[in-house]
Amino acid sequence: MKIGVIGSGNIGGNLGKHWAKAGHEVLFTSRHPEKLNQLVKEAGGKSKAVSLDEAWEANADVYLLAVPFKAIDKLSELYAGEYGNKVIIDASNPYPERDGEMAQEVRDSNRNASEYTAMKFGTAKTAKAFNTIYAEHLKERAFRNTDKLAIPFAAQDADSKRVTQQLIEDIGFDAVYVGGLEDTHIMDPEQKIYGKSTNRQHLEEMIRK
């Protein structure tokens, strides 16, 4: 798959490196792509650094949103013509102390954070994943054959579900389906399964409770 990684920090950078190792084509993005040369070197495989414009114009199969939540509005407006029918995996979290008033409004509303992203990226197929795991666990515990960590995910439709599950399993984690985006409240900051690094059985038990 061709994957556009929007936001090449701890989560996006580590995921991009894992996906490149798994054989995917990875486009790391930055306003200054030349600053990502070391990341691309570490990732190897079919990876390269591109601008945001180039990433959205590259017609990738899937885009990972690993950006501060406050960037969702601007990204969805700037690239509105580029993501129609694309799978978008939302790894962002609303943190009011970082993202300001709009994040607090989303957390206070009846809407889950993933539903807000899906509303903004209205023509895309949105999934939610990788927002509950610590960056160090994401970095260090991929590609395990035993004692695998489970990654919870949710999806808007069958296509986004299939793609997201594959991209979780391709890098050695167990994918645990939570449900539709309306079921992702438990994945949001300070909620039941946020920040929990555990195996499939324990995660499924936590979800059911």
C-alpha cells in the first residue's frame, strides 16, 4: 500500500518506519521535508520525505493523521479535493492544554473525537487507531511473534476496517475491533482503554465491561 503519514513525530514516525519495514510505500510529510532525511534513512525500504501538498497529491491508498488535534480543521479544508473515498486513519487526540478551546468543545460535546474528524473529512472513509498506545511501546514492541500488544481500532465502513486491521497486523500487533466511530468514546483521553498496553484477551475484557 502507499501510505501518506501526515505528521512525522513519535507516532507517525515510528508507524512509518514499521510500515516501510513491512514493505509498504511510505510518504513522510513535513513543511520542511529536507529535515526528515534521517527518518527516511532509518525507515529504508520504499520511503521518502515529501511536502504536505505532495503527499495529498500522491493519491495514496491510506493517510495517517498523526497531528495535533487542532490541525484537523485546517487540513480538512486545505486538502478537501484530495481525500475523497480515501481511507484516513485518525491517530489524533484532543488535548485542551495543547489544542485549545476547540479540543475542549469536542470533549464536552456528544461527539467522540473520531466522529469530529470524520465529519471534517466528510468525503473520506475514517478509522480510528494508534491513539491509545504510548509512543515507546509502539516503537519497541512491534513485530513480535509472542506476547503481542493489542491495538484497538474502530472504522466507519468495511473498507476502512479491512485496511486498518491489515496495517495493524502487518507490523506485529493484534488488531481488536471496537466497533463503529460512535463506539470510540472509550479510546479517547482519560477514558477506559486509553493508554492501556495489554494483550488481546485483556483488552477485549476491558471493552466488554
